[in-house]
Amino acid sequence: MSIDANLIYSGMLLMNSAIKRDFYRKKPQKNPLMQGENNNIKKPSGKLQNHKIILHAKMEMLNLAVKIQQQQLENQFETESNNQTTPKYTQFEFDLKSYQKELETEENGLQYQFEVKENGKQYQQYQSQNQNQFQAKENGKKHQLMQELEEFKAKVKWAIHLDRKQFEFWKLQQEEEFIRQRDALLHAYNLEQDLKHIQEQKREKDRPIYTLAEDLFQESLQNIEKNPKTLLLLLSPPIITNDTATNNQTITNNLKFPPVEKKLNQMVRDFVSYYAQNHRPIKFKAGEWITKKYSDESATDKLFRDLKAIPTLILESDIEGYDYFFKIGFWASNFPEARFENILSFSWKELLFNYAKTRANNWYLIREKAIQNGENPKTIDEDSDDLVDIYNHNLKIAAKEERNKKRGMSLEMMKRSYQILNAEYEELREFLGICHCIFFGLFADEYFLLHQSIDFLQPPLLPKALAYFKIWDKLKPQETQEFLLSIVEFYENIYNILAETQPAKIPELRLDLVQSFIYLPQKRYALKQIAESSKAWFKNQGLTRSKNFIQQMTLEMTRQDLPYAKKFNQCAVMLGWDNSYYIDLELIKERNSE
């Protein structure tokens, strides 16, 4: 009976797979109990013995299969030797050897597993003992760890406590330092503010006007593009409201200088508006003057140092006793220093007395004329109410005054107790306002005529303004004459300067003055200026002016002189001249047509 070695080999492979599935689920590890010489391990018995028998049988069967396969291969080798084919034998021999080694490895593993299971009780005892020892050590270690942890917590807690105390201490130090720095800063700030306040107070006391120089400069910069030639106007009235430096006490004879600030501001403001309407920009700072502590050159120089770049006109007036002083401070942008002038002075008391005498005398003349017309004197007196006694009293004082004058007594030697009505005080305010307006106009005209570029020169406007506001009607004849002389002399001085600086333009400039003087109460001043204009023209031509100068100019003029000739004829019309005094423009054109 022949046995197929392949079947035996396949059966051995299946058996090997089953053994591997049952006994080799985990790779065997060395057991410390099986190491060393003192380990008393008994030999395997029972089930382990049966397993060894099975394994031995497998080995025997394997050896038998090997022998059978070898016999078959040898026979096959002899049969196929001529064909030189040996791969099957070689591959089987290789597989057989590999499987044999695998079986030996499995046998060793089984032997190890059998020994482990046989000695399971000893291992479990060792494991239990080892586990108890480990548990004891673990508990001891855990206890030690817990103890160390508690100690660490205590240290941490104490460290936190110390840190907290140190932090609180540091925080306290920082707060104290902050308070010190804050107090130091506040102290420094307060000192700085006090210093500024003191400086501001000093500046407040040292400056006569309310607005700071910086503010005035700022205003000028804002208006420089719109009105680059603006003139700043400041007014310092004789009495300033709430100014402790002003002497505002009652004077003898129950005379008290009246408040005039509002009246002056209003009258000057009207003139300023008129100038602005005629293209002469003026910046009037009414109510700007705050104290009379500084006055005259002192106040002007102080303001000039701060405002010298801003053209400025100061109208300043003061009272001392019964005397009234009117002064001017003035500078243009090119002035090296401010100009200060005492313009006029007078006794405001005498003005009031003169107003009282004039009013009483006018009342007396009206009363006498009414009596001549048949009216009853008693009725006239009754219609005059309580003023009758005042008028009669003032007439008696005036008569006594005239008698004392004839005796050679001065006014200071007389006791004159005129009774002053509110009407007299109002006349005084009006007169002071007129003074301010006239001198404002004169210096404003100088500024726009003498201290501007040639293309921006403006002819005098004051004479026309005085006529517009009917100022001449408000003045006494003597006052009118005095003001006329002052005005004409002022312009004469300006045009004499222009004759030196702009001789080529002076003939036409004097014609501008003619057109201004036309508005004066007396035309003789305009006539004089037209004569001066013709003299300047002849001088520029290098000619001698003859008696019949108008005909002479007609013969000498060329087309280049036509603008001057036209303006000359306009002045002649304004003066009321007939045609014989006109320059013949057509003749000049015909003669110079070629």
C-alpha cells in the first residue's frame, strides 16, 4: 500500500495551523520564576504529557513522510535525469526544511507554555506576593507623595501670602509715589497758573486797552486779504465807566463833567461808517480803552511796541480840573516810532457857562420881541415854567461878569454861579464829539493819502463828511472859523509833502483837494487850491505862469494833458465859473491831431 507524501504534508500543515490557533495567540515571554538555579519546577504531567505524545507522533509522521517523499523523488530523479529538471525536488526540500524548523520552534514554544501552566500556582503565588509588595510600596509612596504635596501646598500658600504682603507693600509704595508725583504736578501746575494769572493781571494793569495784541493781530491777519489797508481806530474818552483811575468826583459850583463815552462812540462810529462806504476801511474798536492809568505818550508808546505792524489811530482825551485835553496817537506800518500830538485844550467849564449865557440871552431876546409884538410879559414868563428863574439868574451873573471885566478883573477873580441845564451838558457832549470826528477825519485822510502806495491814494474825505452830517450848522461862528483854519492848514502840510515826493502828480492831486474844499463853508479855500494846481502844472512844464493862465494852458497843452484839463474844468464847474474860465479841450485836440 503506497502513501501519498503530499497528503501527509497537507495534513501536517492543517495540524500546524490548529496548534498555532490554540496555543500561540500571544508570543511567549520569559518568566522570572523560571530563571536561576534555585527554581524547583516539577516535570510536566497529565494533559501536558498527552500534548507531548501528539507532538511526537507528528514528528514521526513527518519523518515517515519525508522518507516516502525522498524515495519518490529519487525514483523521479532517475527517470527525468535525461531531461535535466530538478526544480520540484529542490522546492520541496526547501519547504520541508523550513517546515521542520518551524515545528522545532513550535515544540520549544509548547514546551515553554506547558511549563508555565504547570507552574501556574507558583506564578500566581509570586504574582500575589509581588502585587502585595507593590501595593504596599505604592501605598507608602502615595502616602509620601500626599505628604510632600501637602507640604508643597503649605509652602505655596505661604509663598502666596508672602507675595501678597509684598504686593500690598509694593502697591502701597506705588500709591504713595503716585500721590507724591500728583501733588508735585498739581503744585507745579498751580504755581504756573498763579504765575500766568499774575502775569495776566500785570498785563491787564499795564495795558490800557482790553483786547490783547495777539487778538488784534489775529483780526488783522483775517482781514488782510479783504482790506489790506485797514486803519485801526481806538478811542480813549476822558471818563471810562468802572475805571478807578478816572477822577469822576463832583467839582465846585455843583459842576460835574458829564459822561460822554457813549456819545463819542456813536458820533465817531457814524463817521467811520461813512468812510467805509467811500472805500476807506476803518476798524473802530469802541469801548476798547479800559483805564486812564496810562495816557499820553506812555500809552501810545506801549501800544506801539505791541501793535507797530498795525496802522493805528488813537483819539485820546483827558480832563484835569476844568481843563479838557485832546490828543492824538498815530502810526502807519512804516513808522519807526509812534507820533503823538497835543491837538487842543480848553476849559469845559467855560463852555458850559457860555452855553448857559447864550441860552439865557436868546430867551431874553425872544421875550423882548414877544413883548414888542404886544404879548403880556407875565404870560411869557408863565409859559417858560421854572426856566424863567434860571434864565434871569444866569442873565444877572452874566451882567455882573461883564461889569467886572470892564473893571479889569479876570475870570478867576470872579465867583460865577451859573445854573447849568441838561441842554448845556448835551451841547458839551456834541462839541466834544465834533472835535473827535474832525480830527479822526484829518488823520484818516493823511493815512489814505500820504501813507499808501501811489495806486491806492485816496483824496481827502473829511470836508465832504462834515457837510454830509451838517457839522457846520452845530458850531458857533468862532468855532467854525477856528476849525476851518485848522483843517486847511493840516491839508496844506500834507500836500506840501506830496509836492516833494510826487511832483509829477501834484497838479492833479491838488485838483482833488479843490473838489474836497468845495464842501467847506467858504469857497475861497478851494479857489486857492485851483490856483496852486495850475502853478504846479506850469512848474512841471518849465514855464512861467502868466496872468491869463487858463488861455496859456490851452495853448501849451498836448493830448497827454487832456485828463488834467478835463478835471480842471470839472473843478471850474463846481466853483461856478463861466465858460471863459474853461480850458478849451477841442482846441487842444485839433492842434495836436496831426
